Amino acid sequence: MQLSFHFPTPLQTSRWGWLSQRPRLSSETLTALLCAYFVLFCNAGFWHGALSGRPFWAWQSWLFTLAVGLALLGLHFALLAPWVNRWSAKPLLATAVLASAAASYFTQRYQVYFDTSMLRNLLKTDVREASELFNWGLLTHLLAYGALPLLLLWRVQLRPAPVLRATLRRLAWVLAALLLSAGAILLVFQDFSSLMRNHKALRHLITPGNLIVSTLRVAAAESALPSGPKLPVGTDAQLGASWRSRSKPAVLVVVVGETARAANWGLNGYARPTTPELAKLPIINFPAVSACGTNTEVSLPCMFSPYGRHDYDERAIRQHESLLHVLQHAKLGVLWRDNQSGCKGVCSDLPLEQLDAAKDPALCEGEHCLDEILLKDLDARIAASPGSLVIVLHQLGNHGPAYYRRYPASQRVFTPTCDTAELRDCTREQIVNSYDNALRYTDHLLAQTIQLLGAQTSHDAALIYVSDHGESLGENGVFLHGLPRAIAPTQQTQVPMLMWLSPGYQQSFALRADCLARQAHKPISHDYLFHTVLGMLDVQSSVYARDYDLSADCRS
């Protein structure tokens, strides 16, 4: 008998030979492996907060880390496994991998917390805004954090099983995962409950659980909203006695700023001259104003709602009409002019002019326009209006991270600047310089608007400016905005606000500007906008609250 032996050739032992291996796993095993990956690699922000201050060599620290890690593994498995089967596993888990990698990037880079309001803000952001967040840093992070798990998903073969058996097995796995989580938490319950009680916002850093839970909550809230028109507000609104003796119509312009923070507002005492043009005008500055939220999706509907922050009810705010509808009920003309991502429901079924895609070579480049586009033909629109009207100008303002794109070259006063949306490539000085230049452009825009209104002979004119929320510029390592309001720094919640009243407006509405100026330094919030506008226009309605009207004590 002749024996023969076969040895693999060099080609067969090629370093790429491992690619021919395709492991066979159940969908539950695959899900568990990826959940372990999420816990270990996509939760740096959570682990940093949870382990802060704990001695590295203490056995209690290691026990806490192991127990919490196992609990997170079990909870993530329980969240994902019910949706995973032989057919859905790969696309669903691939989506979870990419979403977790992206979330970890923004958490690590900008300390973003993915709570419900941030998810809603993210889902409602238009393509042009979102495109500024896509850069080489994000792409590199996605490759570093997503390549290996995606490769596993591509190569693995899922074991087939009868539907009933697979379902029962999945339920058993989920039950085991929940028991694992419960048992792990019980080991360190006192320590863990204290952490969650004192640092509630940490739960918004647990990835991808934060994305899954917040997305489900947003979907549930959206589905609960009634279809059709918004519920009416202030249908009894009517013009007050001062309107009977008017000699000319009135126009009130409300400029809604974007991402302007009070700390860098020159009129508030900031060391830099970020408001040089407004400083020369007879405006009334309000230096202590608190925003309703830390992102546009929350603040914009809130500030135009009678509920406000003092009686905050997100569902009610989104279901009901806004201040603009109340003004329309009073037979005033209303118009929303937008240079951003829309009015977030505030101007629903009302006249809207979306100007951010205007083709004006002097003011627009690519998919963005400078905010002066909001003033284009505005004087003619006002002069042509036979009646009184309220116009809202919604700025692009200081929307980050591409601050350098928010102002023209003439406003590039503070240098050197950060001329990229990738903030890590810039020093903090460059970032602040670009941000302050954008504020100077807002100063210029407001001064131009006041000049335009002051030149009106057909209408008595007034202006209110207030920003929707502030911005972090690297303080304590935090950038941009959108932190849960309970833990947000003042840089994200304190915003600039001002008023300007023409002499004709003051006289016709019997408003005393000196009286308003004396009230300007008291702490106020976005809640005052709704009722102050009604008061300044002498609109009477049952939804009006005198305590929130800054003009209430200043009208003769």
C-alpha cells in the first residue's frame, strides 16, 4: 500500500486565505457579539462619566465596570434581538453599527447627548445643514469604528432554523439577557442607582440604546399628533382701542436669531466689539434672557407658544397654533421669511417664503445664502401692504460648525479664523474668532433692518430680535449645542435680545421706550415673546398673560 500526503501550496496558504472562511452563527450569537462591541468601543463618553473619580486599582471599580458592562450588554441585546431574524439581521445590525459609530464620533468630539429632543432635531435637519457635519474626521471615525463589525456581518453565514424554533430560542435569549442585566445591576445597585440619580444625563450617552429609545419616542410622539390643521389658539383675538385712531398701519419685524449666545454679545459687555453698529442706535438691549431649549427644534415652537417653558408641554406646543395664528385671528397680516430649515410648524398654513435656496449671486453660494437675503425686497413688500403686518425673519445666523460660512469677507475682522467645519483642525482662538465675526454680521443685518424700517413712511415700525439658543465654543471640552437643558451650560441657554421702536410706533401705541429700558435688566425668558408681541400690538385675547408682557407697564 502506498501512502500519499498532501501539503498546502503557498498559494493555498496565502495571507488572504482567511477570507474564504465564513463562520456560521445564529442571529442571536451575532447580535450578542455586536452588542459586546458596542459596549466596549462605542461608549467612551458614558464610561468616562461613569468611571470619573473612581480609583483605577480598587477592586470595587473593576467590579462596578464589569457589572455595568454586562448590564449594558444584556439591555442592548434585549432591545435589538426582538427585531433580528435570519432576513433582517444583517441590514438592521449594519445600520446599528454605522449609527453607533457616528454617534460615538459626535459624543467624543462635541459631547453631544442623544436624547429625544436631539434626535428630533437631527431627524428634522435638512440635507444642507447635515452636509456640513460630514467631513474627513467623521469618515475616518466611521472606518475605524465600523470596518471590522461590518466585515463580520458581510462574512458570517446565519444558521437557518424553523420559524417557531427560532422564535422560541430568541425569546429565551432575551429572557436570559434581561436576567443577566438585572443580576449584574444588583451586584452594584447602590453605587449604580446613585450614579444614575445624580447624573441622569449619562443615560443619553449609552450607545446605541440612546438612539433606539429616543427614535422610538420620537416616532410615538409623531404618531400621536392629530392629522389635519393644528388646534386653534386665541380665536377671540381682536385689535384693541388704540387701533381706532390710527393714521397709518403698523409693521412689527421679529428677527429670530440662530445660535447666538449672550456671552459674546457686545451690547452685554463682551470685551470685543461684536455689535458696533447696534451700539450707535437707540435700541433697548435685554442682557439676561433664557432660552426655552438648546436646539431649534425645541426653542422655536416654544417661544411662539403660549405654553412656553414655564408651562412646558411638548405635545401641546406641537399640536396647537402659534402666536402668528393668534395675530392672524386678529386680522393682522403675517409672513415668515426663512433662511434656514423652516419654521418647525410655527407658520403652519401661513404665508412662508423660503429664501435659503435663492439664486442671488451677490448673497448666495452653493446651497447657502447670507442672511441679508432676508432683506431682499422687504421694503417694497412693506410699502405695498395696505394693512398692518408682522414679519418674521429666521436667520441662518451662527449655525455651526461652519461659522466661517456665515459672514462675508467684509466682516472678517477677528483673525486668524477657523475656515473649516472640522473644528478639531482649529485652535479655540480661531473658532471664537470665526464665531464672533458671524455675530458681527448679525449686528450688521439688524442695523440694516432698523435702517430699512426707519425709512418707512407708510407704516409705523418696530423690531424685536431674539436668538433661539446659544452655543458652546470649547468650554470644558463642549462644542456646538443641544445638551439636555437640565445640564446645559449657560453658553447654550443664555441668548441676546433687543427691541427698537420708531418714534411713530411709540406715539401711535402710547409706548414709552424709557420705561422699557428700565425693565431691560430683569431676568426674562423666551416665554415673554408671545405676550409682549400681543401687548406691543394691542391685541386682546384670552390667551394673553399680562405678567409675561414686557410692555404692560409701559403703555399709557
